[in-house]
Amino acid sequence: MSFRKRKPFLSINTLTLLFFLPAWLFGSASWAMGLEGTWQGSLDVGLVKFRVALVIKEDPQGNLSVLFNNIDDGLYNVPVTILHATDHSLKGQTLYGQILSLKSRPKYHYLIGTYHQTHGNFEKPGASSSITLYPGTDYLFPRLDAENQPVTAYTYQPPSKQEGRESASLPARGIPLIELGVRKILDGTFPHIHGIVVVQNDKRLVDETFYGYKDEDTHPVQSITKSIFSLLFGIGQDQKLFQTNQRLYDFFPAYRSRKDWDPQKDQITLEHLLTMSSGLDCSDWKNAQDCSWGMVRSDDWADYTLSKPLARRPGSQFAYCGACLLPLSVILEKASGMNVPDFAQKYLFDPLEIHSAQLVKAPSAGTTVVPVSFGLSLSPLDLAKIGLLILHKGKWNGQQVVSEDWIDRSTSAHVDKDQTNKKYDYGYLWWKTEMPAETKKIQVLMGWGVGGNYLFIVPDKELVCVVTGGNYNDAKAARGSLELFQNYVLPAF
């Protein structure tokens, strides 16, 4: 999983780290006549595009209110403070100084402008991001009918057949449960779930999207990025580029000559990073601002992590630290001679016929490096392929993409749930637990990301379930994704 920021920083969608836009826009405004209504479009920060909407309403006295929605970053109905407005332009300011500037293009009936950052995260300070809006919807309802009225009814239909994607119907006993679960998405009981895919025996049984998403749309998988990087690490080890028992600072020997060098840091192995037990003084669950958010604000993410002092003996204690994984990305690039996106595409995504994966990049020693803990976007259907690869012990269409040995090792419990304090064991960046199934408990593997993003893998039932969501600022709502799987998907089989 991942953590969320504390004010004043934005989420990475969260962090995911990621996606550092403003988190709140405040105030009210009077603006151009004739622009009342809902405008939808995209905010392009360079790293990712967010689906955003601006809702402009006029009260009986002629005053206009403006609300901002960033659906992909979990920001809903956020008021905007207007600094300046004319018949064809608007300038608003966020709580922390970010500036939103828009101009109307009446001839083509759209709005265009910039979002100007005053702090640096992925972007340098002062970077501007483009925003374009057209008449549309606010993305605030799971589904709308032809008259733009909310849809809450649902009757199960097997997914339509698509090239290369076999489909089948749910077992009859499971249909009522799936229908009830989807209706709870539609009526808001489980808010802001963006999609659900269920695959059993390599056949799609459920494939539903909400809030304007389509099957082919990529979605930030948040900390499921960690689990997928575990596969990349395994592929690298299969290629004999490195081993889990190698010492971290053997790859970064210059740090041993620093005045503040602690010889105990020489005990840190790559396996310690993979199991979140490096001992480095960093815990996202205790102090994200001084851990992964500190890394994000730094100019050199790798140096930030490698310079962290020790807080405990390496290997002695679990501490969830996304920043501590960053050196693994640097090591993979050094050892393979390829950047991580190219390595991932060639050795993992291409064999699985995944062609739309997106990875963000981060600063490191004057160059860039790909984060391990967040930053990957995949469509739910492509994420389901990752689950199937695990079920097939690393094999896809007859090709051994990653060794069976690595699949077994990485999904085995290396850290007991008593240490993680999450009721789940931890492997090499994978979560592992048991859930009730009929009269017994059944093993479930998980990739888990903030906002209600999950990849569930149930080996005993040959079952994979993907749930994507946008509850980045509401942990209770984010649990809806887990409850949907536990109470409606798993019992359906």
C-alpha cells in the first residue's frame, strides 16, 4: 500500500506519492456570463494527466460559485477563491499559493489555461501545467444515463468478447452477490471505485468501469507499483544481474568515505529493502513528511535515501518505507544498462502484451530514476495480467517471464503480521493473508495501493480481482474496495 500526504502537500494520488497538484482550492467568485455549467477536461502535469472538472453555478442574485474536482487525485467539490475575473478570463489561488489561470475560447467553446506550482515536487519550483476544459460532466456520479441522471440499477451481463481476451459468465450462484456489490458502487455505499475486473481460469467474468473511465484507460496503481517492481527485480536476478543477499552499499561505495558513515549500514542487504526491514530511519506510517515526502521534496531522491541514518539494526524490524526502495531502481539501471521503463517493457510488459504502461521519473544526481514505491499506471485489465502471471508461476503463453523460484520466494511470508501491524504478512513487496471462504480460510496475495487500489490473487480458486479507486483523502471510504472483494467477489466463487 502507500501513504497520503499531510497538508500542505498534494497526494500522489497519493503518494503514491505522486501526483503533486494542489489539494484544495478555496473561496467563491463572480465570473463570466454564459459560462455557467460543468466543464470537464484534463490537467497535464507532465508526469500524468488528471481528469478534472470545473462547476460554475449562479445564485438568484447573480453571484457565481466555482467548484473544482480532480477525480484522479481524489479531490471533490473543492471551492475556488477568485483573484481576478473578466468576461473571458479567471485567475484563482489555492490555499498554498498555486495559481489557476483560465481563458475562454467562445468560438470553440472551451477553456484553456495553466496551473502554476509555487513549490517543487516532481516539477521544479514555478512549473506550470496545462489545463483544458470542455462542456461536460463533473465525474461525480458512477454512471449517468442519456439524460445525465444517476444510474443505480445493475443487472449482470458477461463481458463482451474482445480480441485476445476470453470471456465467460459468472457461476449462477455468484451473480446475485456481484450484482449487489456493483449496486453498492452505483448508489455510493462504496464511493469512488473506478473499476473492477474479475478473472477466473483465464477468463474475464466481470469487467465494469465507473466515473467516466473506460476499459483502455490507464489508472495509477499506487503502491501496487512496489509489487510489480518485485517482478522486475526477480527478472534481474534471473539474469544474474544481482542477488538478494548482496550488500546495498557495495553498489554505492562512495558513501563509505563520508564523515557521517555508520559501519553498521554495511549490514543492509537488498533483501532488507525488499522486506521493508533496512533499519534506515524512515517510516511512512509514522512520519511520512520526514520519509517519502522528504524524498520527493529533495533534489536527489537516491542520495536522500542512501544518506538516511540507521534507526535500528538492519533486518530486525519492519518499517514501511517507500523511499527506502529507490536505490533498487538505481541498481537495476546500473546492472542492466537500461532505464527501468525500457527494462520493464522488454522483459515484463511486452511478453504480457501490455503496451500502455506509464512510469514516472524522479531526480537523481543530475539525471533521472524511476521510483519503486509508486508511479506506475496500468489499465485494470493489464493489471489483471500481472495477477495471472503470479497464478501461472511466472509463465505466460508458454514463456517463462520470471522464474517460478522467484514467484514462490517473493510471495512467501518473510515478515509476520505481528510486525506489520496490518493483519497481513509481507513478502518481497507483496502482501499475504487469509480470508474467510465458505467454512474455511483461503490464502490471498495482494498488491495494495492507497485510495482503494488492489490486486487480489487467490491461487486455490485460480482467481484474480482488480479494484481501482480514488479515495485518497478518506481511508474509511478506501476500505470499500477491500469490503467489495471480501464480501461480494470472493463469496461469489
